[in-house]
Amino acid sequence: MKVGDVLRKKTARISTIRMNETVAIAAQLMRAGNVSALVVKDVVRTEGNTAVGMFTERDVVRAIAEHGAAGINMKVSQLISVQQLVWCTSNDTLEDVRHLMNEHHIRHVPVIDNHSLCGVISIRDIATAFDDEAMVFAASA
């Protein structure tokens, strides 16, 4: 199964945040969107059209654990590594993306086709797809 197969079943909305926003704004966006990760967009080089990283609940916790209450006022850009964006395409297999997630210890990967952000795939999406596939296989056996 391919990443694109999973994306077609998900909502088309992609939750994003700009690099210059604060941890507090990121946390509010995650809560409002009921998501655990945001795609970080670069506002300097590309006017917000290019994914440069992921900001997750783990990053919120890390900011507060390392900086106390002041962590909520930190910029998202201070907490992500833009040089190490891990991404996939809609043509990648779920197995390949699962391996990528395990290798980099991450749970969310932006999906980029032809330099354009087209979605985010999570470890939960992959687990659900594998479970659905196993149920179909069991039902046909």
C-alpha cells in the first residue's frame, strides 16, 4: 500500500504554522485542530509555501521542560531543525515510511510531491492501514 492510498481517505486539511509563531500559538492550533503535529512553513525564503519541519506535542513539552513557563513564548523556529526535514512522497510505500519513522524516532512525516505539500502521514495512519489490510485478508481467508 502507498502513502497516497492513505491520504485519499483522510481529510484534505493540513495543519500548519509559521516559523516565527510561538509555542503557545502552536499549542492552541493543535488543540483547536485536534492534531498532535503541525507542518512548519518558512515565511522568509518562500512566503510560507515550503515545509521546513514538523512541530509536535513533544516539542511543546520539551520547550516547557527545558525553559519553564518562558518556553511558551519561544519561537517555533528555535525548537526545530530545518536542516533535517524528513519527508516522503505519495508514491512511497507505508513500509518504507514506517521504517523512516523508526529510523528517525518520529511519528509524523510531511508528504511532498513535486515540491508541494500534499499531506501528513502519521504512525497511527500507518497502523490503521495495516490493521484494515489484515482484517480484509482475514475475512477473505
